[in-house]
Amino acid sequence: MKSMLIAASLLKFEKQRFGLLAVLFFLALTHFSAGADAGPKVQLDAKKAGPRAVESLTQNAIVRDYRTAWNNMAHALESNSVGPLDGPFTGEAKTWLWQSVMSQQKTGLSRRYVDQNHRVEAVFYAPEGDVIELHDTADFQLQILDSGKVVQEEHVTAHYVVLMTPSADRWLVRHLQSVQQF
Amino acid sequence: MRPALLNCGFAGLIMCLSLASWGQNITVPTSAVAGEPATLSIAGSGKATFYLIGPGISNKHEINLGEDIKLRGDVLRNAGDYRVIVCSDSCHSATFFVTAAKPASLSFLVHPSRVPVSLSDAVSGVAFPFDRFHNLVLSPVTINFQLSAGNASLLNRSANTQAGVAWFRTASGKSAGALQVTASVDDLSAKRVVQQVASDPCNLRITGQRNATGILVQTEPVHDCSGNPVPDGTIVSFTANAGGVKSTVDAPIKKGIARAQIDASGAAVISGASGVVMGNELRVGAR
Amino acid sequence: MKIILPIILVIATVVLIAMALVTSGNAAGKTVGIAVGSAFYGLTPKPTTPEQALSNLLLDAKRRNWDNAFASVSTAQPVDKQLFVQDWTGSYGSLRSFSALEGFDIRPLHITNEQALMRVRLHWTTPVGPIEDLRDFHLAKEGDIWKTVWPKSQVPNVPSQVIPVTYLRWDLVSAGGDDEWGAKNIDAPHVRIISMNPSDFAEGSVILGEVVNEDTIPAFVNVTATLLDASGNAIDEETSFDKIDHVLLPKQVTPYRIDFPGINLKNVKNVRMNVKATLVPASADPVIGVMNQKVDADFQGKAVLRGDVFNESGQTINIPHVIASLYDNNGKVLWVADGYVERALLPQTSVPFAVEIPKNMASKVQNFHVVVNQYSMGRN
């Protein structure tokens, strides 16, 4: 009887340990999976911007709104929905991203941007402050998915020429063009 | 041809090495221009799935390995990076860039839309050249800026674009009226109009005379310091002080003159002001 | 036990009702709100005292029971009933037309056997917030009851005439079609804050100053202030709300006042001002003059800036709003006071106004400037 009780308690302990290990394993998986993403990191260097100097409040706004733009763009291209494009984008950038989403919807493809890191340099700020040109050196993990299955995953360092224009309460990305080098 | 870069952390080293060597089977264009067709060649045999991921485009087709793939100009209309992925037993990829075509339009921003005359560095303009697919042309382009008011040319200057942008800044003219601002590249041009308006009133002078109902005050024709008439609708504030009692009327200029009726029976001192510009004082005797 | 509680509740209810009926509501010699014995319709008590007579009239006016109200008015001199009613209900779309009498406080000033002078504070509910109006009523005894002597209504006598409107008007046309970047460029009007003075006031603080429209087109203006602490964090953000003339014609100056209730300036290290100006259609008409302005005391002894607003144009101004900036001897804005005129401003006529000056500032006021904001139905 005593040995049966000991065996039962040992078995229970083993079950608990197994359960704990399973939980830890899945947690580790989710940590390394594409879903674990704290959002894009953006650093702005506006020292060389001209002819107008970029005010500090404007710099904060640009960083905030550019980060939102990339966050929304990643969400739109991953979920194949155009809704997230409405807020932060305008003009050609919005048109191209909209076309990308529509095209992906037809083919069942999607994209995932993970661990985004953007080093942004302001290279031109118009005299009246109505347009700013940024050069973005972006590092991220890019996954291409076909019907939810990853067909391509690579670490990318990309260069973007970005035009942003102010609206009523935020800066909008008007142009987002990838280039081989600046 | 650009070799594919893969993250080998979780897949296993041997698998990574084999995939990296297969990336060299895709031949992509070294330089592609927006709107122009391009050809890819993919070595191998058998069937594969072909993906083209680029700005505004995500294509997927079944292809036969070993055959060239012709990409139409409209597929490559947007400038940027295009990823080619070919999957048969496993997937390999390559990347190529499409650059903007020659300029076909100018986005021209001019500020302000209204400017006082004779103000230094008052008018500025920024021009971006775009190709016919609305790609920003980043290669240097010479843009000519011209400003003219009537027959007088105020500015004729050329500037090369840097990072796809050229700009100018200049003083406003001396006379009120429309200022034509043009940016041009070869036979392309973009025109804007800036309204030059009179500056603050200068030498604001008022006159007044008593009538049956009080005092009728009016300004002489209101001009700025360059002699331009101040636009109708501009407010002139008349103030009358009579026996410790004050009366004010904010009257708009009409046909160059502002006029108001002030209720004051005793001797009064009357002054006029427009914005932050003060005029003369006038003393009118009692009724 | 079961029926004791209901019995207690019924008794308590009856006692409370009786107390309400019996208690006069007198507080420090004033008759407040609803008068004695008049909680129920049809039970108007006999006006045997001046307070009762006036209370009856005011209560009927509050209930818009004009026949009963007019019956409380003395017929010793002719009174036009329509003008009497208009005096309470307003006319020509004035602020009074949209207001309701909420309550009143009566205080006797002077009572003899035959005559009485009563001062009444009328509490009005209006679309722009509660307004208090102080009025003196003269009553006379007729027989064994008291009646209110109604003053002769001042009807403006404006001769019929045709007044051409030749002032400038600005319309705003919104561009349609494709949004070509840079092609549709109309800058927002250029306005500038020309002064900004923060100061403590009552339990909080205020920011006072003036704004000018430096442009050649009308602007709709709003001023916002953010109070920042030593770390640069925002403590509070407020706007000028209606303490500003929002529509500024070219070169027009308006005062503004931004209230921060409950925030003392000692915690504030910086103030961030923001003036927003947008394009707006507008007209240079009507032209309103502010005549006979002077600072003196009203009949309560409070310092007021009073004067008359005169409509120099041919259009009725339904709701004039007077905004006054008061300056010290250095030209610094000491205070910005405002008040709504409850009567409409008919063409070529004037209406008096008075705005209160805080007690601690009255002695420092050396100069003042008044602007008139206006709302005209059919134009706005």
C-alpha cells in the first residue's frame, strides 16, 4: 500500500514536471517566433537637415508618426487588410501599399516584418516646414508567407527615401521608396 | 546577381549551406528602369512556384525551370526592391532594384499663398521631379525657377536636385498683385500663383467733422509704405475720448477708405489704428 | 410590525409636505425661489404684501402664465400686454428668446404703507450658461392688494429706410478633383499673439492677452495654453472658449482669456501657447460701435465697464457678445471681461451693456478696449 502511494506521488510529480517543461518549451517557441515583436524602433538624426532646422517637438512627432506608419504597414501587409493604412499614409505611399495588399489578397501571400530597427536621417526640411525628406536605413527580419506558410525568411538591411508631410495633427508618410543605396 | 541572405539560426547549418548555393541559379537584371520590361533566368529543370514581391505587387505563378521569365513594364512600374523567390523542393531567392524613369511631372510647393510686398526671404518653393509612374527621380535633375510679376522678372535661377529635391527662397516684389512662380525641367513645368498684398498701413491719417448725430470720422486713402492700397475689408479702429467717456468703432476699409459714425456731443479727441499701427490724433470741438 | 413601517412613512410624508407649505423660505430677509403657498397651481395666495405680489408675478412669469402675470401689473398707467410679455420672452431672436427664468431672490429696499421698492436677482438659464440679472421693481398698493408698477417699454423708433450693404464679403471655395500635391495651396491665415500675461485669480489662474490677424483675409481663431511644470510635463491644457472674438477680420485685434480653475501659478514653470487660425467665410458687415464707455459702480457698488453697443448697419444682430480688455498704466492686459447682451440689436439702434470688473483690479484699470462678437440668424 505504502509503495503504491509512493509510486502514485512520484507519478504525480513527474506529470507536474512534464507539464512545467511543456509550458516552458512553448514559451520559448513563442519567444523565437515572429509573433513576439515589441514594435519598430526608430532613431532620428536631424543635425544635417536644411535649409530649415528641425524643431525638437517636430522631431518627436516625426519619430512617433514614422514608427506608427511602419507598425501599421507591417500589420496591413501581414493581415492583408487596408484599414491600418488610413491613418499614417497619404499620396503615393498609400496607393502603393494599398496595391500591395490587394495583390497579396489575390495570391494568398503575405509579409511579416519582425524586429524592425530604423536609423533615420533627416536630409531636407522645407523652409516652410511643409515637407521633410528622410533617409531610413532599416534592419528587420522579413518573412514571406504563402497561405500562412513561410516560404522565405531573411534578415534585410534596406534603404528607404521617405517624404513626410504634416496634416492637422500628425505627420503622414507620402512617399516611401526603396533604393539600393543613398 | 545578389546572393540570397538567410537566417540559419533554427534551420540547421547544412540546410542553410545548400540553400545558399541554390540562390545562384537565379539571374536578375543588374539595373532595371521603371516601366521597362526585364528578363529573369532561372536554371534547373522541372516545375517550380515563382514569387515576385515588390512595391505594390505580389505575384505567384507556376513556372518551368530553365525558361526565361519576362516581366512586363507595368509589373515593374514602381521603383524599389523586388524579391524573386523560386520554390521547388526548397526555396531560393534573389533581389533586384528598379530605379525611376526620366522626369514626367513636378510636384511644386510654393509658400506662402499670400505675401506682403517688399519682404525679404518671403517666398520659397520646393520641387520634386517624379516619373510617369510617380516614382521620385533621385538622379540629379536641373530645375529652373522663375518668378515674375506682370512683365517684371524677379527671379530666374537653376538648381540641381539633391536626393530628389531642389528649392529656392527669395524676396517678394514691390507691387501688390499676382506673382507667377514657375518650376521647369526641359519641357515640363509647374505653375503657381502667389498674391502679393499690401503691407501694414503706413501714415494712417484720419479726418472728422461733426454732423447732426455725432462725429463722422474717416481715413484718407490707406496705403502701405510702398504706396500699395491696403485691401478692402481691413479693419481700422476709431477711438473717441470725450469728457472721460470713450467710444470705439471697428470699421472696415471700403474702396480704400474707412468711415465710422461716433456718438459724442462734447469736445472729443479721436484717433485711429489698424492692427498695431497707430494713426494721427484729431481734436473735434463740442456741438 | 408589518404595517408600522408604512404608517411611519405616510406620517413623515404628510409632515414634510405641511412643513414645506407653512415655511416661508425666508433666508436673511429674502424671499427665495418658489413663494409661500404657491407650490400647487391654482393656489396663488392673495398679494397682501409687496413680497407676495412680486412673487406671484415672478412665478407666473417663470411658468409663462402671461394672463395671470399681467393681472399682477398695476393699471394706473397704460401697459401694452404684448410688450410686457416680450420683455420676459425676448424678441428678434435675442438671447432672452432662448432663455428660461429659473428662479429669483427678492430683497425689499424700501416699503411704506402705499409704495414699495424691491430688488430682485433673476436667475436665467440660457444657451450660453446661467445669467443673473438684477432689477428693481416698484410696487403700489391698490385697495387691499399690492400690484407691480410696470415701467414704460422703450421701443426703438427707427424710421423705415433702405440701407445698401456694400461691405466686403469673403467666401470660401473648397477645391475638388484630384489632390495634386502642392497645387491647392491656400495658407491658413497668419495670426499672432501680441501679448500673454499669466496671473493668479481667485482659486486658480488665468492667461490674458491679445491676438491680431496680420493677414488680408478673415480668420477663425482659437487660442490654447498648456501649463508645464519644472520637468516639462503638462499640468493642464485649456482654450479660450468664448472669451475671445473668434472671427477676426484683417488687422483686427481681439483679447483672449484662458481660465485654469484650481491651478496655482507657483507650480507652473512654463506656458506653451498655441494659436490656431483657419479659413472661414465672413462679412465685414455689420459694423458695431461701442459708445459711451466708462468705468463706474453699479447700484450694488460693484465696478463695471458700461456703455452702449450701436448697430451702424441694416441687419439685426440677434445676440451681441461684448468682450473687454482692461489695461494698466503700462498697457499690460489686466483682465478680460465679457458679457452677453440679452436684447437683440436692431439696425441703427443701441442697447446698453455692462461687464463686471473684479474688485481687486478696478483701481488699477487705466484704459480699456471693447470688441463686439455677434451672432445673426440667417447669416451664420
